[in-house]
Amino acid sequence: MAVVALVLLVSGTGLAGLLRFQVDTDAKSFLPAGDPSVEALEEHARSFGGEPIVVILESGNARELLLDQERIGALLGLEGQLSELPNAAAVYGPATVLNQTAVSAQQMLARIAGRRDVIRVEAEEEARSEGLGAEEAGERADRAVADFEARYGSLLLKGLPAGLPTLHNAQFVDNVVYNDSGEPRSQWRFVVPGADNLAVSIRPRENLDQGSTQELVSRVRSAVEDSDLEFSDVTVTGTPAVTAGVAHQVTRELPLLGGLAVVLLLGRFLLVPTQSGWMRRLWPLAAGLIGTAATLSIFGWLGISMSFGAIALLPLLLGVGTSFPLYLQTRTSRRRVLVTACATAAAFASLLLSPLPFVRELGMALSAGVLLTALTGLAVGPQHDGSTVDRAGDEPALSRASSLRKWRKWSVLAGVLALAGGGWATLPGASIEADPRELAKGVPAIEDAQHAEQVLGSSGELNVVLRGPDVLSTEALDWSRKAESELLAAHGDSISPILTVSGLFQFLGASPTADEIRAGMEIVPQYLTSAVVRGDGKKSVMNFGIKIQDLGQQGELLADMRETLPPPPQDYTVELVGLPVAADRAYTLLSENRYISNTAGIAAAGVVLLVGLRRRVDGLRGVLAATIATGWALGALSVTGIALTPLTVMLGAIAAVSACEFTVLLAAGRRLASSRTRRLVTWAAVTSAVGFLALVPSSLWLLREYGLVLTATVLLSYVAASAVVRLLPVSVDRGRATTVPALAHKEVSA
């Protein structure tokens, strides 16, 4: 009864942890956590909101929509509804911008007219007090308001012919938004990008989790669909929409690919001929599932979410972890199996060195899962009872290996090492796939982002951030104007202004005074000024649109922009902030750490083997085989022209996992003269390959390629392990290889 209660308690606890487990594919999981570029991005989001959700509204004639009183009112209502959504920090749409501009224009015109009258009256009174006549007093008044009229009179003249500034005045809207040729004015392109398009940006609150982001994107879609407005096409895009799309794809494919891995491995364990009963055959798969469930449950209880890597966890863990419960059913010592499992876990743990959180999460989960699977097999699974031995003459390959002439053996080994060395030599020049369009291929949301780029001219945001005592001082505003001008002159084909502090205050002229700047702050709606100037006046931003492009090219653009920016005023600092900057930093770290990334897994596995195995020479063989397999895999990628990815750039970890395992077990089989152990290792390689191939049907290009590369690496690891054990032969342990009746025991063979 106590045992049943304990089983129920453990099962209930595990199930509760599984229910708490979460998948979070936030964009930050693809960025280097803790890096200054990411911290700057988070601080920027606290000041101005997160990366926007962009809604592109396409119509046969968007200009008519804005000029129609009823339809622009409906659009204003939609934008108001979007602004009231939970977790929406700010909404910028054409109707709201026009409405706020109209209100400010009314106030501005009233202030201009009122202030102009005050100036005239004050000048006339001063002239009369000096005893001047009416004509001279009038001339004095004219001169007094001349400068004021030069600054603001044109605005007054432009506003009055259009009638009263109001959203429902079609002439006012037309004059404000469109130029004489009917094209949107440049300062309004962030909400009216073209004659047939409108754009609404919804900035989320900072630090939203994936669930809240998905909910906000879904509510935005629903609000647009439920509106009374009719459009020829509606596209909801932006970084939050893309990450929500990735989350949807991961959530949808997670059970499908995991189920496929289970089915494939089930067939492998059931269909391969063996002397064991079917319960004994299926136990390794059951142990793998228990280890995976336990890992996810622990993650759930600890509140550790997984992002993109979650979709690959089950196929990888089943492909690798199921071998260890199977090894425990053979005459190989439990110590050797457990040490090998720990070496595998250490190799996976080396993924924690990756700068990308989603790779680190995957490495942590794989490391824990392998250990839990091996411990499950040790604790409750069927194991060898120690009575079975093989006949010493049952390994014909050993005699063949020992008959090789030494010169031939060393020649072959030298050739193997040279081939591996050639592969390692390609690593410094190996390209890393850094085009987001390729990495996200298979995610429908990336197609929407590309469509947005065609309409808006950009699909991402890059911010030039100025910090200082007063970012609206005359010298700071002059610098912002100069910086924007020089950036566009040098890189206008790569970036486009969205909303900038200098553009927002361009009506003040070339050299406004401090008083004029303060007056301008009162005239321009806070709705717009808050988008470019922080409330304390110590931070301003110039927001530019940037196209999706290869991160290598993007890095060059960012470096050129930093060179182009003029030096900021004294006591001020300037920096580039945004997802492009953080993504460029991630690419740089991946590129710089490629040798460490590929050797860390091999070194970690080697240390565990050298410490844990009684025969340390087997650990050295394992390290050699992993080094050879990694070199071969890198060389194969170079020859086939396949670029490394954020997942495969740490190829050495997977090679260490498989090559060390195969080498240690093959060495044990040779030492015990066990042909069955050799066949078991062969089927373990097949098992891993089958598990990895379960990733190939994924619609996500990054996972498909990862599955294929891992499969090839496992097979190369098996060949490398076999070569090392044959070329550096293991002597037969004659003291343990004893002849027994053939039917004394039925040992599992695969």
C-alpha cells in the first residue's frame, strides 16, 4: 500500500510539474542574455514601449478613406479600441495622429494669433509712452512682430485657407497629409506609407512574456477583423507577431515531432530481431520517455521555460538517452555505462556556453534528461545479472585487427587524422547562416514581415539614442538635426526615418532658441513628443526603419553608422539601440567563439571519462574519436557548402556525445571479446540517427537542417569510434572471457 501511495505521489507531482511547463519563444531567447546591447534594448522599451506590432491596412484608395468623414471616424474608433487593449503601451495610427494634430493646430493657431496681438499691443503702448505718434507706433509694432510672423506666420496662413483644423475637415486632412502630387508627405509616412496603404503601430508594454504577447497579437487581429472598415488586405506583423508565429509553430509541431520520434523508435525496438521479450525490448524507450517527462516536470516546478529548443528536445533525448538503459542489460559494467552517461550529460552541458538562451536551455534540458534516463534504467529497469559471458573466440574482428601490420595501421591512422585536421582547418572560415529570412524559413509570419518591408520600406527598427542633461537644448537639437541629415546622406538607401526628434520639431526652423523649443513642446501633442523624448527630458530618440538582411551585412551597416554619427555635445552620449544591434552582437559572439564552442563539449566529456573510468586509455580513445568525428563533419559541411547555424555551430558537443559513447562501449566489447556488444553499439548509432531524423519533417528550415546534420554527425561518430578502436586495438581480457554453454542465458543484442 505504501508503495502504491509513493508511486501515486511521484506521478502526481510529475504531472503537476508538466502542466506548469511553458514554451516561451520571445525574441530575447535568440539574443545574448546579459549583454549590454540587450540591456539597452530593455531600458529603451521601458522608456518608449517595446518593438511594435504593425498593422498594414491596404485599400484601393486610402486617401479617400482619410477624406471620408464617416470612415475616418470609424478608423479613429478602431485605433482607440487598440489603445485600450491590455498591455498596449501606445498606439500610433493615421486617424489619431491627424486628430491630435488638428487639436494642436487649433491651439497653435489660437496662440499664434493671440501672441501676435499681444506683441503688437505691447509695442504700440511702449511707443506711445515715449511720445511717438500713431504712425510711428504702428511701424514700431510692425517691426516687433516681424520676427514672430517670420517664424509662425506661414503656419497661420497655411492653416486658415484649409478651414478650421479638424479631423472632419477633408481639406485640412488633405493639406496636412498629402503634397501637391497626392503623395503622403515624408513626415507622415510612418502612418501613411503610400497612396493605397495605412499603417497602425501598437507598442506593447515592456517585458511581456510569450503568453501575453500572443494574446495581444490575437486581440489586435480580432479588433481589426471585427471593425466596420473594409480593406483589400490586412497584414499584422512586427517582431511580436513574428515571435507569436514562432510560438504557434513550436506549440503545433512539438507533439507532432515528438510523437513521430516515439513511433520511429518504437518500430526500431520492436522490429529489430533480438532474443529478448518485447517488454525488455521496449524498456529503453519507456525509460527515455520517463526521463524526458521528469526533465520537463522539473523545469515546470522551477519556473524555467524553454523556447525554440523545446521542439527538438524529445527527438534528441530519445535518440541519445535510450541507449543507456539498453547498455545496462548487457554484461558491460554499470559503472562504465553511468560514467558514459555522465560524459554525455557533460557534453550537452557545454551548450550552456552558447550566447543564445534557447541553445543554453536545450543543452540544460538534454543534460538533465540523459542523467534522469540513465538513473531510471539503473533504478527500476531490467539489468544484466552478471552470469552471461561470451566465448573468447566470438570476435573475429579482433584477430583481423591484430594481424594488421604496424606500418599500415599507423598510415591509416595518419590519413584519418589528416582528414579530420583538414575539416578543423575550415572552421575559421566557415560561414554562419545569419540571414533571418533563412533561419525563420517555414514560419508564415516571416512572409508577412517581408510584405511589410515592401509596403513600408522597412521591417525592423533601429534607434539612435541621445542621453544628456537636456536633450531639447539648442545644442542637443542642433546635433540631432545634423546627425539625421548625415545618416540619411550616407545610408539613405539602407535606412529610412520613421519618427525622429529633429523631424518632429523641424517647423521651428534651422536654429531655434531655447524659448522657441519650449513653445514648440507646448504646441506639438504630447502623444507624439512622448514617442521621441522621455518625460524627464534626458533621453531622445531618432527612430529609423531598417530592412531584413544578412547579419554580416547589417553589422557593417551599423559600424558605418557609428562612424557617420557626429560627436555629441559635451556631457552627452549617443548609441545605437534595437533588435538589429542585439542580433549583430549575437552573431559576433557566435563567430568569435566557434573554436571554444566546438572543443568545450569534447573536453567536458573527456574529463568525465578520464576521472570516472578505471581504464583511462578508453577516455583518451573517446576524445580522439570525438575530435576526428567533429573534423570530418566540419569538412563535410565545407565541401557541401552548408553553412553553420546557431545550433550546428556547436557541432563538437554532439560529436562528443556520440563518439565518446560508441568508443567506450566498443572498447569494452573488444576487451570482453563480445560481438554482441559491438552489434549493440551499431544499433545505438541507428537509434540516435532515427531519433534525429524525426526533426526532418518539420516545416521549420532551421530544425530540418539540424536533424540532417546531427544524423550525419552520429554516423561519422560511429565510423570514427570504430576506426579508433581498430587502429588502437584493445587487448582481450582473457580472465573474464570464459566459455559457457550457448543457452546459459539470452542476452539482449539490440
